[in-house]
Amino acid sequence: MKTYNFKKGLILLSILVLAFSCTKFEDLTDDPNKATSVPPSQLLSEVLSTLNNIGNDGAWEEPQRDNQFWVISFDYYGDQDYNWGAIGFRYNTLSNVIAMEKEAQGLDNQDKYEALAKFFKAYFFDYMTKRVGDIPLSEALQASSETPITQPKYDNQQSVYVAILDLLEAANDQIAIAKTQVGTSDILGDFLYDGDLSKWQKAINVFHLRVLMSLSKRNAELNIASKINTILTNPAKYPLFFGIQDNMMRNFSDEQGNRYELNPSNYGFNRNRNIMGATYLDLLKANNDPRIYIVADPAPFYYDANNPLSLNAYIGAKTGDDQGQMQVDSDAGKYSYPNEDRYYSNFEGEPYIQIGYSEQEFIIAEAINRGWTTGNAETHYINGITGSMKFYGVSQADIDTFLANVNVVYKGDNTNGLNQILIQKYIAFFNNSGFEAYFNYRRTGVPTFDIGPANKNGGKIPLRWKYPQSEFENNADNVNAALNSQYGGSDDINEAMWIIK
């Protein structure tokens, strides 16, 4: 029988006590199976998912009804009103952007992640400010800093856009540096461009042009014309898209397509409730646009089998029309629905353009038309139309026929020519790029949006959204000060913000 060696046991106990006395309590309670940091690649993927706004600003979602691309006929499943409520701020996503920067520090691909982080900051600050006006920026996201700020002040919209433009300039500079760094590891987590920094740099600069053109009414204060000209006359420093192959575009798997797109499983449920909008469809009809046969079906009631291409059978519903009568007419087959072959034949889901080549070309055409830079506006106008048509698979012969239409031929660097550019830009935005079609309408008044009883809001298309309710609960003094300085103290969706005054 063994006997216990008291002296040996005492030594062992002393060693254990010493070990535990050198260990912090929180170390003892850490879960070894729980991650204490998140790879920057994982954070990047999360940010990109928010960037695309799928399920919010995606194809056949409510924003595209507000863009007047399509109409819902059955009021049980949705309405056509413009009584907009509050937006959701994007500071949680910006926290992920900052975390991505932090996690990338010290890595050999640090510049790559930091360049994208600057773009994301610009993107989400723009997302918020162009919807409500003034927003927190200079004091935002500092709740966990050494000197915490839990109630950040609101920066006026002009200073917000100065910061956004500075971020985009810096993003382009840093991504150019990152492209020269031989031997650094790939940027992981990028499901849009698969880590292709050249395409990212182009997208950053096209977005830069989008922001600048959105500020066209503030040319004098922000020197917009000069900034656009600087980008367009220095392609070595500011590379842009070469074609639709460079589009920032989200492709979908079967599962994603089934969730977010029209598809065979919801054909019976959606078919006669989703109607092509007249604001959009009538623009296609006016010039015998071949895209009409690709995106829409003829209304069954008016379809003539002896003349299957007759545009008389392509009938869009007006956004402002009463939904009750619209439902009756839809059940009778008197409206055009989304093209069955294109949108209901499979579960793949149509690719969703976030920032596109056609938009770029129309921005350049507008800048030339306005005399803000040199070049041939007609060339870029044609490029924008052609890029959109190629996205839909229109043949080159049909593109050429369309471009030869007397109503489509560019009318010159004048008001008529500018109107043509803006109309074609609107058409190219069909079911992509979030609210950009609306924002361009808000800025220019083109095209004419339909308004009627179903739209509510006193017969007006609103000019903004409301601030989040959480701001009135947690940051009341600052949000109320912002309302007083901008809109006379009222969180009114019909008040004009600084960029469109």
C-alpha cells in the first residue's frame, strides 16, 4: 500500500498557487473556443453585403417602385404611397469598417484594406446624408474612444461632402500604392471583384464622379466642375470603367435568387400583382426601344398574334393610380407584366448593378454638355445606351437601329441634349443602383414622375426621409439642432436639403 508523501504534495501545491497567482482572472474565464478577433476578410464580406443593400434596395424591391420602374396592383401586399418614414443610419456598418482597418494593421495587405475602408466610409456617409441632410461625422463612432462621445454633434451637409470627397481622393491614392506592392497577400473576403484592385480603383473613381454630379447645384461652393475635369483629364491617376465587364455587380446563387428575385416558385403569387410602371415603360415605347421586349410582356388583353411586336400592347400602370381599379384591370390582363422568360424561368436571379459603366458614361456626357470638361458628349451618350443594351443582350444591329432613330440622335450640348442624357440614364437605372434613379430625378426633374391619389403625401414626391427615431431618444439635442438649422425645426419629408437647393 502506497503512503502519501506530504512534502512532495506541499511542493506541488505551492507550484499551482504560484501559477494561478500569475494569471489574470479574465484569462481563467476566457472561452478558448470563442474568437477574440475577426479576420479583416470576414469583416469585408459583411460590409459588402450591406453595401449592396440586397433585400432593401435590390431589384423588384420597394425602392424600385419609388423609382417608378414598376407598380404593385394589390394593396394587401404593398402600396404606392410616398409617405416616407425614417431611414436606418449605417453607423453599425461603419463600426465594422473601422474594425476591418484595425484588424488589418500590421498585415502585409494593410494598404488594400485601408483603401477600401476609406471608400466604404465615403459610401455610407453619402448614403445617409443624401437621404436626410446633416449627419454626425466628425464626432461619430467615438463612443469607445479614450474620450468617449455618445451624443455626437451633427455636421452640416456641406462639410460632410467635403469630407466624403477627401476620403475618395485618399482611397484612390492609397489603392494605387497597394497595387504596386509586390509580394503582399491577396485581399480576401471580396465577393464583388475577387480582390481585383484595378477594378476596385475604377469603381471608387466612378463613385467619385457620381457624388460630384449629385452636387451639381453646388458647383460654386465646392468647385464641382473643376473636380470632375481633374478626374476626366487624368486617366492615369483616375482610371475608370472600360465597359460593362467592370460593373460593380452582384451575382446570385439559386438560393439568393429564390429569396430576392422573381422566380418560378412565386410566379402564381406575383404575376399579376407586379406591373411595369408607365413612367419607365412609356419612355421605351416612345422610341421603339428594343429593351421593352426583353424586360416586359405585352398586356394579354391587347396582344395581337398577327402583330406580336406591336407597342400598342405594352401598357404600363401609373404610379399614382388607384390600386383598386388597377387590380381589376390587371386581372383582366390590361397591363404589361415583367417578362416571364427573363424573370420567372429560373432561380438564378438577375445580376444587380451597384455602380455601372452606363452611369459613368452618362455622367461624363452631362459634364461635357454643361461645359465642365472637354470631349464629345455624343460619344459618351452612345456608350451609355450601348452599355445598357448589352447588359440586356440586345444585338448590335438592333442597337444601331435604335441609335439612328431621329428622336434618339443626340441633339447637341444644349438643354435638349441634356434631357436626352438624363432620360437614357434613368432607363439604364432600371431595377439597379438603389435609389439613384430617384436621386437624379430629385436633382434634375427628369424624367417627369407620375403623381396621383395612390401616392398620398399631398400630391408631392418627397425630397428626403426622416431621421431615425433612436436619434430623438438618444441624441435629441443634436438632432433637433440639425432640424432647426435646416428645416425650421420640422422633420418634414418635403423640405429641401442643402445639395438640392
